[in-house]
Amino acid sequence: MKISRRNFLKLSGLAALTGTLAAKLGCAPEEPTPTDPDDPTPVIDDPEELRVQYADTVIQICSFCGVGCGVLCYVENGEIIATEGDPDHPISEGTLCSKGSALFNQYYIYENGEATMNPQRMTKVLYRAPRATDWEEIDWDTAISEIARKTKDVRDEYFIETNDNGEVANRCEALAWVGSAMCNNEENYLYRKFVAAMGIVNNDHCARL
Ligand code: SF4
């Protein structure tokens, strides 16, 4: 029988359900006891499971496109040590395309077979002043206040209440807004309402959400 990845995940779910039922009926093999962090002897024989056994699981959305597949990120000591498809996600059901499967590589680069944190990944806000050649680090509060102030100033200066025919326009053509594939449906709804309330007509997104 040919088994697709999706079918495999469904069958895995069925197997887990059957195992639970068997355990309830008292005929399943004993569950392994969790490994003691101070005991070097592993009781989990699946290398992947062993790798993430002490990691926190953070549920995320793939950042690459608007399909918005669910991703489980395993975090240990503040670093992502593995990612995989989220089997509970209603859209992707544990599957990821080749880009999503390679999501881990946003955080790491490989040199001589060793994975090291990608030094080009930005984790702080960088600001380059007009005509300056260098970037400087600023905090989030300063950045958000600055963006809000400039957005309001531009909107006030260029807001068009009526067009050349004297008809009501209420729009601002001097601002543009680009959405994010990281937003869910509800966030995109609010974002679209906000953009419309601002009168911004240049509104786009890589996945047209
Ligand atoms: S890039 Fe692939 S895994 Fe990521 S959201 Fe799009 S389809 Fe899903």
C-alpha cells in the first residue's frame, strides 16, 4: 500500500489512539518512565524524541507564505534546537512543504557539518538616521513611538478629503502597508480594518491576505 505523508500522520494518530485504548484495557506494554535529567542512561530509543525531551515546545506559524502551516519549535536554553510540523494544526495537519521543512535553517548555518546560530539573523531593532552611513541599535519603545509619530505626521500632511471633482475621497496615498504571513485570519481582519480607517489605499502582502 502506498502511504503518503498525510496518510502516515493519520495512521500514526490512529496507532496512538489504539495504544491508548489498549492501555486502558490493561493489555498494552508498560509506558517508559521519563528520563531523569541527571541520569545519563536514556530510556527513549527514538533519537529525534531523545533530542527534544527536555525542550519547551513553542507553537508557531511558518513565516514563509500565506498558507500559514503550523510549526512546533523546540526551545532549550533560549535556543531553537529543532522544528517540525504541528500535527494538531487544522490547516497543515503536521505537514510542511520543502521551505517549511527547512525553517530551522533560518536560525542556523552549517559549517563543516556543525550547526551554529546564524550571525545574520536580526534580533534587535536597527535604525539608520537620514544621511547616516551606520546603523545604531535602539529599543522597541523608541522604535514604535517613532513609527507611530511619523505615520501620523505623513497621514495628516497628505490626507485627501475630496478629489479633483469635489467628491469625498478620504484617502492617503502617501503611505503603503505590507502585511505578514505570520498573522492569522483574525489578526489580518483587524489589520485590514486599521488600514482602511487610516485611509491607506496602498495595501498589499506576499500572500494577498
Ligand atoms: S512555506 Fe510551505 S510550510 Fe510554510 S506556510 Fe507555506 S506551504 Fe506551509
